[in-house]
Amino acid sequence: PVAILAQGWSNVTRFAAMAVGKLATAETRMRSRGACLLVKSVSKAQERAAQDAFERLLGGADLGSAAQAREEAEATLDKLRKLVDLFDADIQGMMAKLDK
């Protein structure tokens, strides 16, 4: 009976060692798969964000908004030209007063 008991314990420990080994392998696989899924999810989110940004960029680049921006720039340039002309006139007036 002692030999049978020793062989039984040997089988139990061998089975336990195999079970723990398989469990460790399964855990490693699960972590690896989880990491792969996380990488894929982040990659897809980045692609969606880039695509959305590109679509917004294209949406803002229509002909109407370009024409409006040009009109605003021309209006600003006209205002600047008027300011420069006024400044020039003020300087010429001061110079005329100094010459007298």
C-alpha cells in the first residue's frame, strides 16, 4: 500500500504541475491577445481621428470660405492703406508747421 500511495502522490504532483503550466501558458496568451486588441483599438481610434480631421480640413477649404477670406484680407489691407495715408498726412502737416 505504501508504494501505491507514493505513486498516487507522484501522479497528483505531476498533474498539478501540468495544470499550473497550462494555466500559466493560458494567462500569457490572454495577456498577449489583450495587448494586441488594445493596440488595434488605439490604432483604429487614431485612424478615425485623422480621417475626421482631414474631412474637417477639406470641409473648411471650400471655394466660398476662400473667397470670404480673400475679401476680409482685402478689406484689412484697405484699412491699413488708409491709416498709412492719414499718418503720412499728419507727418506732412507737422513738417509744414516746423518749416514755418
